[in-house]
Amino acid sequence: MTIQPEGEDLRKATKWISDERLDNPGASLTNLVEQACAKFDLSPKDAEFLLRFFAKKD
């Protein structure tokens, strides 16, 4: 296990969701956020941030 700066997983999740949405524009944002939370071990607070962040972009 490597030590990462605080917030690095959230940045990786944001990039991953952005890439997934480009590859599959019809994908559900909620499902992508759930997958990102599992993949990057994010908290419910992080999930809420991601949902708000991408909702603003739409």
C-alpha cells in the first residue's frame, strides 16, 4: 500500500467518472459514483461531493 496525499483518491475518481461518461454518455451518474466509491474507497461524503460536482457540470 502506498501513501497518497489527502484527496488523491477523490481526484482519481473524478477523472475516472469523467472518462466513463465520455465513453458511455448514457451511463447513470448515480451508478458511476457508486462504482467510483467502491473502486477508490471513498466515503459517503465524497460520494455526495461527486454527485453535486457532476450535476453542476450537466
